[in-house]
Amino acid sequence: MSDVQGWGKVREHRHVEHKVDQREQEALSGKKKIKKEMMIASSIATVLLLSVSLFALPIIIVADSDQDQTAPARSKTYVLVHGPGSGSWNWYKIKYMLQQAGFTVYTPDLTSHGIMDNRTADTVFTLVDYAQPLLNCVASAPEKVILVAHNTAGTPCTLAMETYPEKIEKAVFLSAVMPISGTVINDYLKAPFQQLVDENAMHQIFAQGTFYETTSIQMNATAMREYYFGQSSLEDYIMASSLLCATPYRCFDDPVYLTPERYGSIDRFYIKTGQDKIVPPVFQDIIINKNPPKQVFVLKNSDHASFFSETDLLFTLLKNIPLL
């Protein structure tokens, strides 16, 4: 065989190989495209499932992010804020799951709640003082955050929304107060708090004497098995009951003043807890009706501690909140 004929055979062979490679690449590209479309469909289906089966809401359609190149970047940072008697520790499961999903998570202790905090609840008299760790956390965050407020943390989080609207992308209220402008939370919560006191589930503390105002409140750890952690595991209840602390009371006498331009510029979401005996569903409905959020979700089998009793569902919901 001549060199010319040999070279022709080589070229013909390479041409065939090139066609095969091209077909393989096209097939691989097709598989990737199908896989991508399936992932997008799965993401949409997840959110639709949340909207339809868990929550009585309008259906939410999530657009393919690749088709909207002008869409603003979604926040990947959460600030989870505990409620009364608690601390950053109550978020440990949700924090871990969000971090594993690629989120940055902060869990500040409000003043006097930290295990190493040298302040006591009876020495916290103003809302700004109580909320200062949260305000510092939001102010120093390198990117916009999504706030999650539990119970009375709705008030410090509302203050943060009015103070730093440019730092907050969304706010989620988990069986939390959601005050309107001028609200005094102690007046707002008077009825449910008094019921808990009457039923010996919560105690008022008068550090300055019983002739003076309540300075803090303390949950009855034994009663909290029924009221706070009724659907949670025994292990979580035992851990939590050993960490419950007093909560400042006088700071909630401070009204919160809000503006549409600042607080009102942030999308709010509300998560109802269907088996809640601390903030009963009927009272949650009052909160929602007085200050309607963008959307309401329902964890129908959750006690007050959703982070323990409905950990997976709460995580799934929070994971999808940036898409809404």
C-alpha cells in the first residue's frame, strides 16, 4: 500500500471516529439536558407540593433560573431567631440541615438568653437592648439575609426590618407575633400569656417586688412537655427543658413604629403550627389577619417547637423560601 493510500485510510478512520465522538457528545448533551430539565421539574414539583398539600395557598410557579438572567441573586444566608425561654440551641437541627444544603446560618442569642451571657432577664428593659445581638448580626452580615422569627422574636425581627431593610431579603414568622406599627406586644399577648399563667405553665417574676411590674417570665419546665413540646420527641424535650431560661418582659412594653418604605419593602411569610398550645392556631389567625403577609403556610401536626417536631418539613420549607 502506498503512503497516499495509507493516509487516506487513516483519514477515513479518523472521520468515522469523529462522527462517533460527535454522536456520543450529542447523546451526552441530550442526557445532560434531560437531567437538567428533570431537576428543574423536581424543584418546581417540590414547591408545588408544599403549596398544595401542606398549605392552603395559591399555587406558586418557580421559573427556570437559566431563562431569567436578569433575576436578582437569591439570598443564601439565614438568621434564625429564638423565642421566649429559648436560645440559639433550639435551631441546632435546622442549622445543620441548612448548612448541609449550602446556606450560611447565624443563630444569635437575644440579650440574656445566651448560655454564657452574664446579663439576666430582669435587667433588660428596652426592646433595642434586647434586640441588639440580632441588630449587630444583621448589620455585619456580608450579604442580604432571610430572617426567621419564632414566637416573641417577631418583635426584634420587625425592629431589624425597619432598621436595616437593605440587609434583609425576606422575613419568615414561625408561630410568631407580627406587630403592626405602634403595637405594644405585652398588650398584644396579654390574653394568651395570662392563660398560660393561670394554667401554671408560665410564671411571672417580680425582681423588684410584687408591688412592682413583672420583670421577666419563666416557663414551667414540667408543663412544657404538654404545652411547648407536645409533638416533639422525649429526647428533645429533656434536652430543651434543661436549657429553658427566663425571658425579659419589660422590653415588650416598647412600641414598634414601622414605615411602608422600610419595613413594608420586605416580603413576609407566616408559618402556622397546627398543634400549638403556646400560641394557639386561633390566635395565630388573629396575628395574620391584622397584618397579612405575602403567604401563609401550615405545619398541621407541629407543636410550638417545629424545629423539633416537624424538622424535615420545616427544613424543606425554609430551603424553598428563597425561590418564592
